[in-house]
Amino acid sequence: MTEPRRTAGLATAPASAKYLIDLVTDTLDPGYAAAASRRGDDRSRRWYDRPAVALGCLLIGFTVVVAYVHTHRGAPQAAKVHAGLVTRVRAAERDNNALDAQVQALNNALARARAQAGAGAANGVVEHDQVLAGQVAVTGPGLQVVLREPAAPTASPSVGRGDAASIGAANILTDRDVRSVVNELWADGAEAISVNDIRLTPTSAIRFAGEAVLVDFQPISAPYTIRAIGNSDQLDVGFAASEVASRYHTLSSADGIGFDFTQQAKLSLPASAAVNPRYASAAPTPSPSGSSR
Amino acid sequence: MIAALALAAGIVLGFVLRPTVPTWLEPYLPIAVVAALDAVFGGVRARLDGIFDSKVFVVSFISNVLVAALIVFLGDKLGVGSQLSTAVVVVLGIRIFGNAAAIRRHLFRA
């Protein structure tokens, strides 16, 4: 019942639609039928039949395999390069940690040797200088400031929004925020400061690279915990009254960043790996250099 | 028989030689593969229909590859390369599918 109607539909189809119909119904190359009708009943083999078929099949197999090899060679190579880079980064990190530990051990040995050598007054000066330079682990009362990124907007109702906006929103805090808190704490009388357990020294830099805050070239991520050792009452009062604290109070209510600071009876800050000055050397002035510190 | 042998030889040759595909040839590789598959299925179907012709087989394969590559090349020059390569893959894909269905009807009578 449907057959006649279908063929009628095909016959009356516009030319453009006919191409599509031909495409679907006549999938075999018309050349085969044409060649068969040309040859008629002549079924004899021609001399080029076998070589031609062999050549065609050879080409087809070759093409398919080249494509296969090409596709599968590229992907593992990219993965290999990536894995190699990751291994090298990890190895460099391990080396760095090992060297850090070595520096700490040697520093401890040096301190012990110095203590054995006596010279009490000079020893006290050296120790005091080392504490200020961040070369030895220190402990004492102080203030702890925590800066947190706003709660991640993932799985929040803003599904249809562009990704760029949410990425920007997820990283409000930058090196500038960490730096302003650190500077305020120095100004309030802190004697030693660490950021996420990286001790700050007189040569420390707090920078921004990509989406990570770098402290002395070591990347850290939120939450940023800034610990400062000093007179905890003085630090607390000075920091609470500062313009920095009021700014982050405002930001915490407006942008949703986490900000709080608490007095701590006992803080332990790690030592920083010593950076020996390469260019600066003590000036040969007759004035007592100790008093300028 | 000779077709299967030649196919296997081509596959072995490809694996042994592992030729590096030049960059300018890369966009045409998928097209060539689809054209090759179309030629294989078309040839098998023609064989089953009893109208296989070696000249048509080889010439149609080579000309399909060349024409498809030419279309994609022109498309690349005119800024519609990816759309045209999609078109080529769709057309050849429909043919492959139809030929595979015809082969199935021949082999299984279903």
C-alpha cells in the first residue's frame, strides 16, 4: 500500500532532494554497473585485473595503517612529554627539600659547634641576628591572621554563566593582600613572620604568578595563614586598628572572603634556608656596625 | 584471495615503514581513510553483486581520495575546511553504511 505512494513521492521530488535520495539509495558506485553493462557477457579476465586489485588493496591497507599509526603515535608522545615534565618537577622538588633539610642540619651543627666554642656574648649577638634573619626556627607568642578565598562557586546556581567570571571570582586574593597583611604586621612590631609555614627573611619576596602566590619562589595557595611572633597584645591592638584590617573586614562582608586574626600564646615558626649574600659585604667603616641593626 | 593478500601486505608495509606524515598532508588523512573504507565496501558489494570491475575499483578509490582532498583543500583556503570535510565524511559514511547493509543482505539473506 505504501510502495506506490513512496515511488510516486520519489518521482515528484525536486531535483535537489533527488540527489539526497540517490545518495541514500544508490550507495554503490554507478561505475560498477556501467562497466558491467559495457562488458556485457564478456566474463574473461583481462591482464590488468589482478595487479589492479592488488595495487588498490595495497594502497587501502597502507593508507589505513598510516592513519592509525599517525593517530596513535601522536597521543602517547604528548602524554609522554607531559609525564616527563611532571617527573622532572617532582624530582626538582625532592632535591629542593633534601637540600633544605641539609641546610637545616648543617645550621644546627654550626649552632652546636658555636655553643661549644664558648664566647657567650658573641654567641648571643649571632643568635639574635639569626632570629631576625629568619635562619633559625623560633617560637613565641604572637598573632595569627588567616585569609581565605570565598566559598567556591562550584555547583552553585550560576550554571549558565561563562566560565571566565567564575574563575576570576574564585581567585580574589592575590600577592597584594598577603603582602599588605605582612607589612602591617611588621609595622605593628612583629619580630618573625611566616606565610603558610614559609619563614620570611629580609630578602623574601611575595609575588604572583599565574594563579598562585609565590613566597620566596615557592607557590602557596589559599587559605593564607600568616603567623607573626611578637608582643601579642601590641600586635593584636595595632593590627585591629589598622587600615588593612578594616579593609579586609569590609571585603569579608562584601565578597565573602574569610578573614580573622587571633592572639596565640605560642607560635612556632620554621627556619628559612639561609641565603648567603653574594654581593653585599660588610662596609669597612670605623663606626660600630652592631648598633645600626 | 589476492585482494586479501594485498591488503595484508599493505598493512604490514605500513607497520614496518611507519612513515612520518608531513604536516601539510595531515588534514587529508582522515578523508583518505574514509575514502579507502568506501572503496573496500563498494568493491566487496560489487563482487557479491557479480559486477566487480578492477579498473573501476582502483580508479574510483584514487579519484575519491583526490576529489575529497581537493574539496577539503579548497575549503581550507576559503575558510570552510572543517565543514567541507564533515560533508565529505557524511557522504562517504552514508555510502559505507548502505554498502555494508547490501553486503549483509547478500551474506545473511536478511
